[in-house]
Amino acid sequence: MMAAVGVYRRSGGWVRAFIALGLTFSLTAALIGFSGKNPITAYEAMFRGAFGSFDRVAFAINKATPYIISGIGVALCFRAGIINIGAEGQIALGGLAATWVALAWPKASPLIGIPLAFGVGMIAGALWSGIAAVIHVGRGVNEVLATLLLNFVALLLVGEVLHGDLGEPGAGFPQSPLFEPNYWLSTMIAGAQLHWGVLIGPLIAIGGYVLLRYTTLGFAVRVLGASRSAASYAGFSVPQLTIKLMLMAGGLAGLAGVIEVLGIHYRLIEGFSSGFGFNAVVVALLGALHPLAIIPAGLFFGFLEAGALSMQREVGVPSSLVAVIQGLTMLFVLAALAASRRSS
């Protein structure tokens, strides 16, 4: 997998990503046709649902933001040959940490409370990812296994606290009480859902590009991704780089969780991060592991989900088809990775 990721980028990863999308929508159109619906009508409804109004566009951008932020963290790890798939659990704990801050100091000034929630959420995500990194480096456990299993632990932990002290009494669903408005991320336009947190994704993408392109750490990441022995020969500590990158990726995932709970739900909800980690991996691969290209990749997923309900309402195609599109995208991107590896 590590070698394939490097080959994928060197051999036209973006072109292969577009081919993967074309194959995905072609196969999905065939599935829609087999169900007795018109694929063109379905895709037109999806397009209207995603772009038909400013509110739909705002919803899509809000939805894409955690994918972009966590996807950049995943991409940084993948660029170094570290297969971190623990974003879902790290997002969940970032949201949990922000919730703890919001409920512990409900009357804090937004100038203090929101930055504090951001910082604590990032620390929580980084520490959770750091556990996997230490297990991998210290005990030799495969990072895929470590990060995957810690996802389940994190989700169970969030569920446990929502059934306990942080849960809203009398609520019919495991969730925390609503945060005070001083913890809500303000919207850019009155009456619209687009919050200021969406600007963080592009800023992090730019920062990720600068880090990879112009810093010593970025050079070390590129060398490590090409060859671990070469990185060691060049004087870079592979264990230290692994832990550092895992902490960075976890911090970004934790930040994505904070933005989701403060900007969208205004409370912690059990399962709010479900599927986010999977989507972050697909977004990272679809963007060819390039921080700037992850922005349109994340927006693609956001607008895809925004159009799903419209497709279901107007055509009768189940909105779960979005999960099929996401899964097929992942399948075809991985197939491109395998093809690249065989041809190298």
C-alpha cells in the first residue's frame, strides 16, 4: 500500500481520480436504470439539490469542511507511507472534548470559550492518534489495525458519556444539552447556515502545501514516503516522524470534530462522526494526497450528500445511493493504486 501510494502520485494520480469518478457514476447510472428509474433525471435532481439554492450550497460546504480538514491529516500520513485510518475516532473525541468545554464553562466569552474548545479538541484528537502511534512504534503493531480498533473504542466512549453525565436528561436520543449561543460558530450571512468555520479548511490546505513544499519536515515526509531506509540514511528518525505526523493528523481530525459540533449541531450527538473517517480517506486519495487538491475532493463529497435528499424526493432513488457512490469511488481509486503498482 505504501509503495502504491507513491506510484499513484507519480503516475498521474489526478487523472486516475477523474477516471475513477467517471467509472463510479457510469456504474451508478446502470444501477439506477436497473431499479426502473431514469439515471439522467436522477442526476439532474441531485444537481438541483446540491446547487439549487444558496442554502443547499451552504449545507454542502459545511458538510465538506470536516472532510477537507481530516482528509489533509490523512494525506500527510499517507505521503509518508503511514496508513492512518483512525480519523473517525479522533473526530469523535475532538467533538467530545469541545462539548466538555462548552458544558463546563457555559457562560465563557466567545473570545475565550471557542478558542479553548478548539484547542482542547485538537489536543484530544492528537492524543488519541498518539496512542496508536506509540503502539505502532513501540510494540510494532500495524498502524492500520491500531487506528481502526481505536475508532471503535472512541465511539463507544462517546456513547458511554452521553448515556451518563454529559447526556441530556429526558432526551429520546443520546445527546448532550444544547450549547449556549456564545459557543455557536457564527454564520457569515444572516439567516444562512454557512458558518465561519468553513474558512479553516482552505487555510489548513494552504498550510499543508507550504509544509510539504518548503519545510524540512515536508522534505522528510517525502523522503520517508519514498523509502524508509533512505529516510534513515538521510538522518531522519522514522519513529519520531511517525509519531509527529500521527499527532498532526489526529489534531486536525479533532479540529474537524470541534467544527462539526460547534458549527452544525450545537451539541454532541452519538454517532455524529459516523462515516467521516472513511470519507476522509477517500477524499485524500481522490485529491491525489495533495493538500490543495483535497479542497475540491472534499467539496465533491459535500455536494454529493447535499443532492441526495433531492434525488430521493423527486425521483424516488434512495439517498443511501450516496454511500454506494462513495464506496465505488474508493474501490476504483484503490484499483488505480493497484494498477499503478503493477505498471511501475
